[in-house]
Amino acid sequence: MDTRRLRYLLELSRHGAMRAVADVLGTTTSTVSQQIAVLTREVGTPLLEPDGRRVRLTPAGRRLADHAVTILAAVEAAHADLDPHAEPAGTVRVAGFATAVRRSVLPAVAHLARHHPGVQVHVSEYEPAEALAALLADDLDLALVYDYDLAPATTDPALAMSPLWTSTWGLGVPAADARRVRGEGTLAVFDAFRDHDWIGNSRNTADEDVVRTLASLAGFTPRVTHRADSLDLVEDLITASGRGVGLLPTGRPTHPGVALVPLADPAVRQRAFACTRRGRAAWPPLALVIDRLTH
């Protein structure tokens, strides 16, 4: 099996059209078709099937494309090991939550554009569950996700996770109500706002899991009235009716109408991670991106 032909199959699995593969690899659609036809004969099983006027990968084709990522990563890693001066090149598909994209991915993209122009980074904003699903489906190379120490995520053993950072969170409340707290500790803070409208996350259950866990310890069930992904929108919901409360990071300036009440004993800590499929991080372009994110 010629590993160069695996590249054609892998790009077809990613882009879905031979014309797109030809554009990415700088060749013709005829060459793409011929190379995949040869690869089909080499493996002895159909890799493509008709899909209207186009084609799509068969189950065997998808499995081989999945193997191709690991095989090509190992080949490129071997070349880099033999030639340490070789310049990494390739397209790395990254998705993550908005804070991680701003904090880690965008600086990495700017650095790579200056120092490693052969590495292209395609960025999408996904919440953790969406990013992990896309990573496991091989629609991504790298996912930036988060959980909370009070509600740790259960991850697939097929994934490898590298810690990025940990941030402390407090409870955002209407500024006029900030003095409602009587007593010390997180449970006293939650109890003080038990009759307010609580704000969860519309696409990730971790935030709401933390709220419900702490509220239960404080002796009540929170009335989760609103759900939002954007931190700015969380603040807007807090101030809109004067009755909203929701988790916010402590290091972030808040709107004038929002007060951030610290949470301690127990503290609420968000943990961010960079995730890849196991065995994939050796691919030089991906390894370069991960190195920029974790150092």
C-alpha cells in the first residue's frame, strides 16, 4: 500500500469531493480518481460508493481513512526525526470554546503565520461536547474543551488530554443584591440567591451540573430559567430583569450592573484541556500547534 495514496483518501474523507481534494493537493480530479482506484485495488475492497452525482466513502473507506491519519502522522514524524530541520506543513483543524479560542488559539495562529507559514489552522467555535464528538468522528484534529473540578468530564479512552489552564469562578449577581449574602462559603452564597432566576449553559451541561450540585448541598433546587453560551449574554441576563444569577470567571471585568461574588469552600474551578485522538499528536503540524498551546 502506497502511503501517498492514503493522503488522497484522507483528504477525500475530509472534503467530500474530488475537486476539493485536487485543489488542496495541487493536482487534477483525474489524478485523484486514478490514485484512489489504485488504492482500492491494493486493499482489495471498495473504498467509494455512488452518492448522487458524487461519491462517498464506504464503511471500509472510512476505516482506512481513520487509519491513514495515524499512518501518515507516523511517516511524517519519522521524516522529521531523520531531518530535524524539515519545516512542518499541513492543515490542522481546531475547535474549542470561545475563551480558549481567544486566549490560546488566536495567539498560536498569529505565531504560526509568522514563523511556520506551511502550517494552516482552521478554527471553529464549539462547546466541549460538540468538539469531542467531532474529534471522535475525525472531523477535527484538536479539540479545546473544559470541565469543572466539581463535575469532572468522563472522556473516551481513545482520547489523549493535555492540561491548558485552571480558572476560578464566582457567582455573577445583580449589583444591587450583592449584599444579600449572610455567612461565609459557597453554600451561603447559593442560599442567598435561591429565589433568583439561575442561568445555565445551552450547549454544555457541566455549568448546570455545578449549579445543581451546589444548590442541592445548600438545600434547594435552582430554578434554571435562562441558558446562554456567551459570557456577555450571561451578564446581560443578570441585569435584564434584576433577578438573574450565573457562574462567571473571576478574572474577567463585569458590566457595571453585575457584581461577582467569590465562591470558596468549596471553590469552583474550571479546567481547560487540549484533546487529540491517541497516537495522532506526533504528526508534526499538530505537534507544533499543541506545543504553542501548552507552553
